[in-house]
Amino acid sequence: MLFGLPIWVFLCVAFIFFSGYMAFRAMRAEHSLEQEFIEKEGQVYLKRIEREKQRRGKQKMTSN
């Protein structure tokens, strides 16, 4: 017994802090994955917009 408290109380507190740390780490990893996904989807969208601009430019040139 430390400070008049059983050892299991300290273990519970330690596991609570450990659990919080692991949750924080998981949250940061998930945020990173979401940012990568958003970046990838943004690039796909920009490519699609660029292709559409090129297609419209070709249509405009052929119609003149």
C-alpha cells in the first residue's frame, strides 16, 4: 500500500491514462488517413474538371 491506497487503485489510474493516450494516438492516425483520402479525392476532382475544360475547348474549336 502506497499513501494508504491499494496498488490496484494506482494500476487503474495508470490504465486510464494509458487508454487516453492510445485513444489520442488513434485519433491522430485516423485524422492523417482522412487527410490523405481527402487529398486523393481532391486530385481526382481536379483532373475531372481539367478534362472537362479540355473537352469543352475542343468542342468550341470544332464548332467554329
